[in-house]
Amino acid sequence: MNSQFPELVPRLESYATIKTWRERHGRYRMQGSRCKKCNEIWFPSRDALICPKCQSREFIPYECARTGEVLTVQHEIMGYPAMGYGELSPRKIVMIKLDDGVTIISEVVDCAAEEVKPGTKVKMAFRKHKREENGCWMYGYKFVLNK
Amino acid sequence: MQKPNFKKVVLASAAVSGPERSVLGLGYRQFIMKTVLEALDKAKLTVKDVEVGSISYNERNITEGALGCVMADALGMVPIPFVSISQACAGGAICSDIIWNYLVSGRYKIGIVLGLNKPDNFDFRDAMGPIGNYCDYDFMLGFTHENYGHLRSEWYKQKYNYTDSVAAKWAWQCHWYARRNPMALANSGPMPTDEQLNDPGPAGYRARTATGRNMASCLVFVTEDVAEKLKIEPTYFNVSYAHRPVYIGNHFGYTGDERFAPYDMAEQPAIKIAAEEAYKIAGITADKIDIAQVHDLSSYDGMMALEWLGIVPPGQGGKFTAEGHTSIEGKCPTNTDGGAIAFAHSSAGGDFSSKIYENWLQLTGKAGERQVKNPKVTVAQAYGTHHSLDVVGILKK
Ligand SMILES: [Zn+2]
């Protein structure tokens, strides 16, 4: 679905919107897990899974640091945007080392491409993403420059 | 891992489909028939001789929930066991591992491994996004396996201070081999120019990165005694695989297993784990390897593979490539079929099996113009879903 074809097209491989809802805490606040037994932090959340370090299944919610540094950047100019992201292309896709040591994949917005380099300081921002399969807008984390 | 006391497994024969980019007139069952029959025929076997089968596919382009059942039926092999595996690009290796286990245990003596990739079976753009092992916050937030690959390449270059000229050299070498391989997608046409391969824009990136193709592949494995009966020159097969976390952020200092903790996205410890086991079972060491087929979805992926297979030290893959050691006269001729860049990338259809096929041609002296002189030990490496699955297969005389 995009501006050219605004009607919903039934697709076999569509995610149910319930999935988007289930994962809202991670998407809105970068909420992962902290293992109650060994204290290790995990992102994405390992809630209801097993801690790879100590095999415990008891976790408490953990919100990742909201500031960090760009490790490496891809200027997405290849012409293969992900479904639902075509109008946002080209995106500045990055690996970020957060200040608490967690590494994530995300994108940097609201700046020029040349402002995003290895070592650039960034902070989390709450932004509109794509439309869910039911047509509602999905929101979640992106990053902006932390000047 | 104990060195098992088992029957030796021989690759009796292999076949891959031709380089046609599109096979629109055939459904996937019809498409794979020619390849299966060709492989069996080369080994002087028929469908009735096969005791166990397996097939690797990607359920994003073959929308079947039980492909093993479909293939046993299509091949007229009912009621033999037929296992289907959907484990991305390296799925063929998992199928090979299953058949290897059936044969080494002595339970069966003749098994086939099929691979099938037919993206024209499914709307490509729709299929593209979800292909891979994406977990909570990557695919959903608009990051695909192409972003993973591109970021890994950028990190590798940055970490070891390489420029795209080494990737251009890698891609050029792949094209050199492909021009000498009639089964390669890039078998004809002029060689790419230095200017094209070093282009800093999207065209250059594509030239240094994999291109896709349809693929049907078939490997025929038998136990050593059957090979002897069939008067087959034995090439012995062993395989191993290991996993890495699915989320790309966890490829930096993963604390879930101490073997991964020191490493980052440009390092491939799961290849090392798989390689060590495969080498041990096969009774070889990395320095004995004469030919390598590695999974180069980007040229840098190929270099990383050479490093973590133990063929060159970490960080030296780019230098090794630039110095020409992957060429037919080099220290380790690499991707002699043309690799994912010029033979082309077929995911579950052949990204592992086509490499085994090429190594088999090389070991049996049937590689024509790209024949490496007298190889004895070959390695094939493939990854699935961005190194959350890493496999290593050894084929040797
Ligand atoms: Zn724990």
C-alpha cells in the first residue's frame, strides 16, 4: 500500500496487526529484558524465552539507553526500499552502539546524509514508520543527531 | 564432539539446472525433474534406487507447508522418507547433513538432496521483505537482509581499512571464472570493466554484489560400499553447521556464549565452529584446502568466509584477494564456479549444493577451462539468514 495504490491489497504474507500491538513496548521505548538471575541485558526483549547466559526464564523489563554513537552507516540508495518505506527512501541506515553497550540497527532522520558518519552522536526520537496491514500508522524509535 | 565411528559417505553424482534466469512455463515440480534425473542417471541409478530424500526450499517462494510429501509424490518415490527444510540460503547444507546422518548410521545407503529456488512462483516484491529470519525490531521497522549485508560490508571495510577496489577485484575474479563455466549466469558477454566494478554509485554496488537466479539442484549421496559397486571414483563428503543470534545487533559482543563474546559483525565465529567440526570429521586442516567455494552475497562476505574458514587470518581476506590468491593459479582458487556474483545466487535452491557440485567437478577433473590443477581437498561454505546459520562442507578425494 502506498500513494499510488491506496486500497488495501490482501497479501498472504501480511503480519496480523496484533503482532504490532504485542511488540509496542520495544518499538516505542526500546524496551528489552534484564535477566533477574544473572543481570544480563538483552535487546530485543527475551520475555518468555530463555536467558542464553544462565538459562533462567525470569526477566524484568529494561529500557535501553536513549543515546549512543553510530558504528557504521549505509546510505540506502540501492532502490530496494523495504515494504512500506518507499516514500522515505533514501534512508540513512545505521548500526548504533547505545551508551549502555546494547547494539541496534536503526535509522537517523532530520539531517543531511553527510552528517551521519561512524562516531556521530545520536539520540532516540519517536517517529512515524509505515502503515500496518490494517492501514493504521505504526510508530516507533528512530534516531536524530545529538548535538 | 566425538569423531564418530561411521560409514563413509560418497558424493556419487550431482546436477544443477542451467543458467536460464526465468522458467516461466514450468511449475516447481516440473522444473526440478530434469535435474534429479540427470544426477541419478550420471550415477547409474533410478528413482526406485533412492531410499531417502530431502529438499531445501524457501517457503516465501514455494508456498507449500509440506514440500517433502509433494516431492516424494512428484518423483514417484512414495513411500520413502522425504524431509523438507526451509532454512534460507544454506538450507541445502541442512538437507545434506540429514542425509549424511542417515547414511553414516547405516540406516540407508542411497539418498538424494534437492534444492529448489523459483522466485517466479511468488510475487517478488512481497516475498522480498520477509525473506530472512527477521525478529522483532528489524523487519518490522523496515530493515531487510539487504541492509544487513550492506552494513556488514561497510563495517568490514571500516574495520580493516579497505576500499571498494578489493571488492571490485573479487567480483572481477568471479566473472573470470564464470566466463569459463557454461552453467554460470554470467557465462557470456564482455568482462565488466574496472570503471564499472569501481563505480561508487548503485551500479557499482550491484556489480560487487550477488545477483539472483532460479535453481534446481540434486546431490546423490551413497555409502562407500555402494560407490564401489557402482564403480564410482569416490569423493568423500562431510558437513557441519553452527548458529549465531538472529538479531544483527547481537553480532557485536554477544554474551550468550563465550565463543562469540569477543567478536563483531565483521567476524564470523560460527563459521569457525562449523569448520573446526567439519575438518575434524573429515580428518583435514585448513592448510590442506586446495579450493574454496564461499558465500559471497557481497564480495566482503566472501573475504570474511576465507578468514573464518582459517584459510587466511582475520582481516586478511581483502589483501589475499587483491594479491590474486583467489585466482586459478593462486594459493586458494575461490568461487571457481563464478560465485554468487557471476554464477549467481539461488538461495535454498543451490547456494550450498551448487558449491558442492562445483567442487565435485573440480575433484573429478571435469571443470573444463577453469579446472584447478590436481585438487584433493575442497571446502564449501554457505550462510543462511545473515550468519544466524553457518555451514561448512568438505568434499575430498
Ligand atoms: Zn541470565
